[in-house]
Amino acid sequence: MKLNHLDYYRLPWNLTDNSISWLEPTSKCNLYCDGCYRKNENAHKSLQVIEEELNVFTRLRKCDGVSIAGGDPLTHPEVVEIVRMVKAKGLKPILNTNGLALTKELLLELKKAGVYGFTFHVDSKQSRPGWKDKTEIELNELRYQLASMLAEAGNISCAFNSTVYEDTMQFVPELVKWGQKHIDIVQVMVFILYRAVNNTKVDFYLGPKKIDMGEFVYNEEPVERTDIKAEEIYELIKNEYPDFDSCAYLNGSEKPDSFKWLLSGRLGTKNKIYGYMGKKSMEIIQTFHHLLFDRYLAYSTPKMTRKGKSMLLLGFFDKGLRKTFFNFIKNPLNLFKRLHYQSVMIIQPVDFLEDGRQSMCDGCPDITVWNGQLVWSCRMEEQLKYGHNIRSFPKDLIKS
Ligand code: SF4
């Protein structure tokens, strides 16, 4: 299915004014997920270094939230203090974690420190103790446990992301269905399409020097597809939900008509989805948030996402929400029900183009700090090893 990017709202995020930024307080992790782009090393950053990195963000870039990632941030012994530091800068602290080290006690401490939300990475390629060899569907039980913990703690945003491989993409519609079943306690479902270096198509260079990519964690002989597109996942979801539609996107830095972040917003209850947000609503929300708070919106708390009925007022300007409104009031008794909002995001990381260029997410929200500069978090191993990003060219174009 070929979507026309011009039919959707281009999220206004850019290098200096974005919804989120990406902080990596540690590269240590307590799992070894396939497709991870960071070396699992026992390297926690000090609070002083973290403070300096946060200062780089606040000096160079407006943002609403900070994804505290890694590694796994919960392995950092001072994670509570890190959350407090992010909050003290007026930013929303969002923990990107596999959830393995999360206990009720730690969650309460994090809540007191001001945590705004969690993005749990849960998928079937994590060799997770107690959950080895479970399918994506069987892992829904774990997802439910994690979401329930947050719901019990109260008003903390809950997102799930999973890396999508050729052999797991078939499960995406089921996961979207599971998201609907728990729309009252899950605010966001994210699907990140698996990427790895593709040595069969391109050669890699640092200046004139050819680089052996074998040293990188994201180098792999591509036994599986490394080029799944957001549109394919969109189509799969549409098979399950024929009305499924998106409202906004980020394009590729080298390919304007590609969908690097493809966002859908749906309104419904545990039993039924009544409709989808259109491009005008997302434009109004982002624009007004920026007018009022001087930054673009990232993440919303359950208290806000359960106000789906108020969002229907935007139906005056938005075709998608107008249709949702009429679907909803077909049964007037619905007016006594709570209507929830939930986001579904598909992320399509770096693409290698035929001419060797690497197309990144234009307006990368997951940009991080290295050496005082903003760099793509998905390619930071290159910075760590060489101090630069590596360029690629079609295979054997340059004869040495
Ligand atoms: S460019 Fe890389 S780091 Fe930035 S949003 Fe895309 S995948 Fe994430």
C-alpha cells in the first residue's frame, strides 16, 4: 500500500524544537535483546555528566519530554535522582526500560521523584528470564502486569514498544487489538521496525578509509528483512481494523515521501474503537501546545487520555473526529461512557537507499548528546568508535 505523505500532517518537530530528547545515563543492560544498537557495557554515567548532558539539551533544543534510556536506565543506581533532575528542569521524565528491574517500591520512589511515563520494551527476542520462547501474544500477560503496576500507582503514562522482525510482523494486529482491550491503562503502542547494517548492498567509509562494520553491534548478516516499511505494518493493521488511519508523520531526511514516524490516534473503549484522529486535530493540538507552553507535546497522562469526549469537539475542524463523533453518538447511552484516546506509532529507522545514502528520521526526536553535540542515538556506536558517523556508498563503487 502506498500512502501519500501529503495527505497527513507533518509533525513540526525539528533539530532545535522537538517533542522529546534522548538521555542515556548508562549503557548497561540486564537483557540481551536482538537488534540492540548499543554495546552492553557496565558503564554508568555520573550525575555530573548527566547534568551536563541535560544542559546541552536545554541550551540547544526545546523539548517537552526526555526519554531516559540506555542500556536499561533502571540498572543505574541513581535512577531516582536522574528522574528528579529531569523534572527539576521542567521536562517530563519518561523511562524507556525493559521493566525487568521495576518493583512496586522503586515505582513509588520514581513517582515521588516526578516520573511522567514509562515506555516498556517488551518483545519475543529478548531472552527474558521466565519468558524465554514466549510468543508476542503470550507476552501480553507480561505487558498487562507492567501496565497494571502503573495503573495502580496512578496517573503515569504507559507505552509499550516492540521491535518488529519479518517473522513477528504477523503479530502486530493482535498487539494492536490487545492495546484496545487495555485502552484504559495503555496510552501508546509503538512498533519499531528492525534494522541492521546491510553489508551486501553498501560499503562503509570514514573519509577515504573503508570500514569493517563487523565491529559494530548493529552489524549482522541480514538473515531477516531489514527493510520492512511502515506502510506494510499500516496495511497489516488495516486488515484487522479496516477504518485504521494515521494522522501525522515524520519523513525521511533523504526520502521525503517515506514515513519514518507514522502516528495514528484512535478513540474508543475496551470493546470498540469509534474512530481515528485526522490530520487537523493533530495540527491543532501541536500548535496550541506550542503557543501555550512553547514546546511541542510529547506523551499525555491517563487523566488526559481518558477525556476522549472533550477531544471530539475538535470534530468541528477535523473530518476524522467528526466521523468518530457520529459513530459514538449513534448509541446515546455512550454519552455516559468514558472515551479513551490511544496512540499507535510505527517507527521506521535508517533506510539504505540505492545510491548508498542513509535516510534518517527528519527531525529526529530520539537525538542524544555525545561530546557536547546532538547525535542520532541509533547510530551512536559510530560516534563512540570514530567520533563521526560513517558514510555508505553502493557496494564496490569506490575501488581501493
Ligand atoms: S534517526 Fe535514529 S535516533 Fe533518530 S528517531 Fe530515527 S531511529 Fe531514532
